[in-house]
Amino acid sequence: MHASERAYLDHNATTPVDPRVLARFLEVEAAYPGNASSLHASGRAARAALEAARAEVAAALGVDADGVVFVASGTEASNLAVHGLGAPDRAVLCAAVEHAAVHEPAQRRGIRAWSVDAESRAVVAAPAADAQPPIGLVCLVHAQSETGALQPIGAAAAVARALGAPLHVDVAQTLGRVPLDDVLAGADSIAFSTHKCGGLRGGSVLVLRGGRRPRPLLLGGGQERGLRAGTPSVALAAATARALRLAIDEQEQRARAMRAARDAFAAELASLANVRSITPPQRALPNTWTVRVDDVEGRSLLPALDLGGIEASQGSACSSGAASVPRILTALGLCDDDARRCVRFSFGARDSAESGRSAGRRTAAILARLAMRRR
């Protein structure tokens, strides 16, 4: 099957690079060959370009440029925050909604867990005053990556303030898809993943608020104000900044296109009695629809879709090859077999109602064939 005949419905894993972002990378890479830490003219010019990229991020978000840290990925951003913020001998308050980039480093500190409701939202509540272990950091992802459910960030910020602990928020799935107002109002650190909104893979941003300075993961040359040692790619920083700014500036129109594609796709599957939505109908990402497909063999679901030209996933790309099912699905009470019958379709800013409708028709035909084989 030719690539043009395939439907890419896995934008929560990554998105195609925006041509404007790629052009910015190539422009800066050619213009600034120096090391931004060098003191000669080429180094000073590279440093100026790096700081211009930092200022572009700060202006787009309305934050202090001193708190903008360029990193390699959203995973690194969250690891830096979870490893380094708050008292290191105190636990992390979070829920099963978190991406592994937060959950796994939090496990090293110890976790106090919120429960999760039937719509895959953290049930945010203040812990008992005498509960142990004490809390050193609060984490809540902005949108659950497998189901698309938006989380109660304002409530988490209030709990963090009452505990005197910083709040870390992962916005990997929401940048360019929903407004970030509640995050920017309440979070002390914010992890971005710009390759999910047209940026280049290998570059991203951690934003720190209120003068927060986490303990670094990398030691050496003291770059990024001592928070991330290593020679930075000025061109990658500039491209990352451009991707972030475009995502903020174009969020409303991108969300309209994604929602139109998703809704048209879902309408084509509406007649299938064995398709049940996992994504909540309200307060969810505009581009995400996760469903459980009954009466199919779960292990054959993605291969069958792929053979039919539909590229989707069963969870985060970093864990989709693992034997275990996504943590959130078991937290919702699904057994492993039912969890393997779940599939996530996620749409991008270049999709449309027409492309969503076409992909939906093909998907419905594939799922109907799979169900017939089981009868």
C-alpha cells in the first residue's frame, strides 16, 4: 500500500514536522555554527540566537525567560522536575493517569496515590494531615495520554499550595490542542513535548516558575544555568521555540480541525454495536478517541488495522511494544484481555472532516470483518 493511501491516526505519539519549524532549524544551523559557550564572535552570535529562542518561548507563554530550560524531550523535562524538585526524601503525590516519564521517577521517591474515576480523571483531594509518607512534590498530567481525559489542574494546584509542595504538570498532549491557562496559573514546573505539535524530535522545553531550581540530572559544563550540562543545539532550540509559539498562536484553529476529523471518524463507527468509547464525552482532548472493540482478538487488532492502512496505537508509543497493557486501563477496571481490545485514534492539525470520514469508513469495515471472524 502506498504511503499516500494510509491514514496516520497516531498524533499523540508524534506529529509530522511543520515545514516552518524545519525551515527555522535549517536557517539557524547554517547561520550560527559556533558553540554558544565560546567567548569569540561566533560563540557570542550563537549565544544570542539561543537566548532569542528562549525569549520566544517566554513571550509565547507569558513566563520569565530565566525559567525556560531547553531539553531533549518531554521525558527528560519530567524526569528533571520529578527527580529534582521538592524535598528528595519526601514522596510524590500523583495518580495512575501519569505518563511513565513521571510515574517511574516518582516511584524512586515513593508515591502517595490519588484514585482514578470512571472517566480516567484523578480524584484530587488533600491527604490526611498525619498520613505517611510526607509529600514533597505533587504531579498531575494535563491530559491523560491514552484516553484524552483532561485533568483537574486547578484542584491539584490548591492541594500543592496547602502542602507547601511544588506542582509539576506534563502538557505533552495539550500544547496546541487546548488552552494552557489553568496550567500557567498553577504549575511550578511544566514539561513540554513539542514533537507532538509539529516540532522536531530531540528537542523540547521545561518551564520553571517562581525561581524553582531542580537538582540537575546531568553534570559537567554548567549549560542551561547549570540545569542541563552539554553543548546545546542552537538550531534545535530555535526550531523548538518556533514550534511552541506556533502551537500557542494557532491552538484554536488546530483544535477545530482535529475535532472535525475525530467526530467525522467516530460517526462512521457509530453503527458498530461492539465499539465502546473509553474517551469521556466532555473535558477531553479534541483530537483523541479511544475505544474498546468487543468480539475481537485483542492481539490481532492493531496488525489488522495496519494492514488496512490505518495507523493507530494501543497506548503511549514508548510502551506500545511492551507486554503489559497501559496502566490507566487497568486502573479503570479492565482486565488484560479487555485492555488489549482498546485502540487509540488521535488526529492532527492537518486532518479534516473529509479525511476523518474516509478513515472512519475503512476502519469500520476492518472492525466489522474482525468481529465476523469471531462468530
